[in-house]
Amino acid sequence: MGLGTTTLAVTLVGLGHTSAGRPVLEAVTRMAHGGCPFGYDKPLSPAQRERAASDFAANHRGPQRAASRPALGFQLDRTTRADVIAQLGKQGITCAADKGYSDLTCNGVPSSALGGETAYAPPRNLWFTFGSKQQLLSVIALSHAPQPQPISDAFVATRIAIDQRAGAVSTVQGDADAHALAGGLLRQASAEFRFRDYYARERATNLGKDFMLTEEYRSLVD
């Protein structure tokens, strides 16, 4: 793992041992579809990822289909690995194969390189997983800022955009206001969207040394 990934791993391990921090670790764990979130377990094959995605869908599916399935400008079940590499490559961003966290990792991706909902969000690290036909199953995004306001703004804008495009939010917890996030270590806000064919979740978290926005977008297979 690279230095940045190692630092994140250590941070998440510490968070994972607190009740407030477990949801942050959970998002990264789900990125690996139930495997070790730090890549120490055996990598999953595309077929295994599809089966794991099906299991995830069974436990997180909502009653209605989403009006649309926003995923930072990528198309779930249609965008391929080659598409991601080509799209981000045009912006000078190099992606690397990942044998642990995901299938493909792209670091330091500015919002201008994406078609997503938060044009002013800090640069993201993106983790992609693909199925047996190289179709996009999920994308996880992490972005950091030294102050809470950019993370708060991005959280609110993302929640509003998904709510307008996909449908009403299912669950909201915590307070995403910048002052609330700055109130102490592990202060957190989250919003979860559950549909029959789509799942999204975002979290804004005070990590102590900085603030983090976690975005999670998944296709829920039938």
C-alpha cells in the first residue's frame, strides 16, 4: 500500500474501535464487499464481487426504483474499467489496479474531472469495483479538508442533488453544519438512500486532524 493508503488504514483502524467511528470503517469495509478493508485478504474475482453485491442488495434494498442513479458522473452497470481510465486519463489522472480495496484506484481527482453533484468538493480518492463484464458495480470516494466548511458544503450539496435526482433520502443522522462538525473528534453526519436498484450513502466526519467526506454509490442487482 502507498503512504496515503497506509495512513488512512491506520486512521480507520483507530476509528473502528470506537462506537462513533465504526460507521466510517463500515463504508470502507463494504467497498471490499465484506472482505478485509485493508486488502490483506484474498482479492475477489469479478464473479465473486457480483455475488457479494447481490448479497449486499438483499440487505440494503428499498421498496421503489430510483428515478436515476447518480454516481459522480459514472453510470452504474454501464461504465467500464476502460471508460474510467480513458475519462480520467484525459484530465491527466493516472489510475492503478488495486488488489485489496477495490479493482481500480484513482487518487486526487478534482471535481472538474467528474460529472458529479459537488462541483466545489475537495479532490477525491476514488475506488471502483467492476463485475464479470467489467461493468461498474460501485464507486467509493473520500475527500479531506483541513476546515469543516468545505466538507459541510459538499455534504449538503450532495444530499440535495441525490434527493432531487434519485428520490427522497431514507435516513439522516447527525448534524452536517460546519460548527457542529467542528465540535469534537468523530462528530459525524450521514445520509442514506435506499432504492430497489440503487444505494447511496454519504458521511461527513471530524477526524481530529482534518475533516472527511465519504461517498458511496452502488448498483443493487436484481
